Amino acid sequence: MSDKLAYRIDLTGPSADRFDEILTPAAVEFVAKLDNEFAGRRRELLDERRLRREKLASGEEKLGFLPETAHIRGDDSWQVAPAAPGLEDRRVEITGPTDRKMTVNALNSGAKVWLADFEDANAPTWHNMIDGQLNLYDAIRRDIDFTGENGKRYTIGDEPATIVARPRGWHLVEKHIRIDGRPVSASLVDFGLFFFHNARQLLARGRGPYFYLPKLENHREARLWNDVFRFAQREIGLPQGAIRATVLIETITAAFEMDEILYELREHAAGLNAGRWDYIFSVIKNFSEHGADFVLPDRAQVTMTVPFMRSYTELLVQTCHKRGAHAIGGMAAFIPSRDPEVNANALEKVRQDKVREAGDGFDGSWVAHPGLVPVCREVFDEVLGGWPNQLGKLREDVVVTAEDLLDVASAGGEVTEDGLRANINVGLRYLDSWLRGTGAAGISNLMEDAATAEIARCQVWQWIRNGTKLADGTAVTTELAFELLREELGRIHAELGPGNRLDDARDIFVETALGEKLPAFFTTSAYARYLTA
């Protein structure tokens, strides 16, 4: 693309209307600079991830708080940067993919923050990734609208939510952008394009380039992001610290390094979020070989009130507020229903969940649908009063040990045939949606995304692996899972009719849930085929 470059950049994704406005030569070269600067460290960290997971699986390593960073945890003097404009009050945050309709609806939802998601809620097609960048580009410039099925035109209101973009995790690559033939880090593509086009514009409008960082497993991965931020700000001439980042604590390993993660990002840190669904998935994945003590019951029974989840969230609030960072609660995934009774019961559960979080000291929480913004806001309004947050609630009463975080057996509960069926059903339905390009799917009145689908397939694998007994005494076997899969597949086929991708979804589910090993989904042949399609 430029004779000055010492490397070749190839764009292999198909073009579409206005894609050239995002994939400008300067923007693509900026992404290439980021990748060339940090690709080696990224690969080293991913190798370390794999080695550590093997050691955890074999029992060679035990999870605990790191002795070599005890001085960071024990030093009460350091704090993160003060809250940036638009992030002082985060009492309600809405999450969702970056399609045009969601962009307008999320910004108008009444939430304080919109997590504009390039990750779990967004099927990673080339079109979705670049079209999403276009939608954010337009939204930041207040030049976006869409027309609904009723013919009504929707535009952004006067007080839109603050945009916080979530790039894909360090483990993923974007195969449609290649440097000297190798695919570029998906994290740096999503971050780089958004930052390059919008950072100055956001600052001029009284906000800033803000990000949610997913899937971090340790503080060294946070350090890499901090170095990326410093490099990016220097490259385009922004002051250091203009970027703010909130880290999702959604892996069991990161839960032991929350202080250290904030410390590494302290000049850019905005807070931590309790990524509950991925956290449960991480527990299953990391301890899949550890027997019955780490086998969880039906997904619906693993609530935020079970002891090991409660320990994780209380420690998160305490850690954040000690360092002057915001603590953001977990997702309310309910989707409003046409059935008044279903709605009433679900909204009461959402309310109870948010009352618990607000009482624990969280500064705000997530919802997946605009219809849930009022109930979340009402709960936090009652607790916050005229204050924008609860940073003064230090939770010095909280004492959490390594044993508390690892006490998975305390979840109790049981595994039922209904729970097994539900996991298979959700797995099939979500994969069908994902293969058709939609990464946030409404299934049985819940918003399912890649994280919840991962729980579904991993639980099925774990129950088979451990010969877990159902509540009626029946052992979960591969044969039983196949029998239920055939039954659920027949039901879903009849409901969805022609044009579905259920046969492909079945093949992926079998490959990732019913095999001898538990593969990482992004390493499967199905994922590779999808990304190169």
C-alpha cells in the first residue's frame, strides 16, 4: 500500500458500500504498525496461557495470589487515573453489537454507557466488523439514523450514552488483514481502526477513546494493552492517559490478579467489570480435568449468590474502590416478553439481582435490552441518591481467600435432564444464529452470546467426562447426549423452517462438546472455515 513500508499489507475481505472510509491507507498502516510492534509479545503471552492451562489441568500449578506481586497488593498509596468525562456516572450500561439499529437504540436507551461490542455479541464476519466501525464513526459524528419496519425514522437524541468499544480478545486474529502473509491480531484491528478514526473527534466532543478489554488472564496481558495505548497515543499525537479502559474480570486466573491488572493500566484504568458468564465458562475450562469437585450444576442454578461467585464479586468491589476505580456489575440477560406473567417474574429477578449489586457497592451494572434500563436505573438511583458512584464504599469488611475463589463445590445444586436439554438447545440455536451472522440471539427470553453458548457446550462435555448423574440417577453419557441432541434438533428444525444453518450447528456442537477433548472453540476447523468464508 506504500513504497515506504518494509512489509506487505493485504486486505482479502470483500468490499462493500463505504468500507473504503474505514479501510483508508493511513488507517490500515496504523493497524500494521501496532501489529508489527506488539505481535511478538502477544504470541509469547498466548504461549504462556497455554502452558499455564496445561499446568492447571495436570495439577502441577495451583491457583493463588502471586507472591511476587504482594508489594503491589499491599501498597495502599497508588490509585488509578480519575474518572474521565462521560465515565463519572456508570449506573446503567447497555451492551450489544454494533449494527446500525442497535447503535441508535443503545445510544437512546437512557443508559449512561453503551458497550459497543465487537466481541461476544458480534458474529465476527468481515462485514460485521467493518460495518460496525462505520456505524460508530457515524454515531460519534451524530450522523446516523435508521428506518424501522413501521417506516419511522430514528436518530440519536440529545443525551446519548457514552460509547465504550470492546475489541476482540488477544487470542483471536483477523484473517482478512495480513502482513507479509500472516493474519493480524483481531484486538489490534478493532482497537486500531476505532482509535485512529475517532480518538480526536471524541476528545473534541468532550469524551474520549474508551474501551472494554475482554478475556485477560493475567496482569502481563494488561501491561501489553497499556503499552499499546501509550504507543497509539504517541503515534497520533494525543496526550498520554487520554484512553480509558475497563477490564472484564471474566477468567478465574484474572480474579487472582485484580490489583495487579489495575496497577499495570493505572494511567488508563477506568474500572473492572464482573463478567459473570465468561467467568463460569473459565472455571469449567480451567478445571475440566479436576473431577467432581469442579463440576457445576445446571447453568440456571449457578447464580451470583452461590459462595464462590459471591467471593469473586465482593473482592472485585473492594479492589476497585481501594484504587479509585469503578466496579461494574454483571449482565441482566432477560429480554422482555409479550407474556405479562413471564415479564413480571423476570423483572423481579432482575430487580433482586441489581439490588444485591447496588447493596454490595457496585457503581453500576449491565443490561442486554433497552427494556431493562429503567429497572436497573431505578435500583441504583435509590442507592446512589445524588452521588454519581459508590467509590467511597470501600468494603473493608470483605476478606476473600484463594480457597474461597476456588470453592466451586459450594455451588451445590443438581444436574437435570431439563438442564442438559437446555444446554444442547441453546448451543444449537446460538450456533445457527452465529453462522447466519448474528452474535446476540434472543433464546427463551434470554439474550445469549458467545459466552453463554460456551458454557452450554462445556457443561455438556464436563458432565459426560465425569459421568455426572442426573437428578433421577441417570448417568450423562455421550449416547444420552446424542439422543437428546437428535430430539432437540428435530424440534428446532420444525420451528425455524428452511434457510437455517442447523446442520452446520450440529456438526460444530458435536465437534466442540461431544468429543474426547474440549477444544478451544476458536481453534476448531468450523471456526476457521467461518472466518475465511
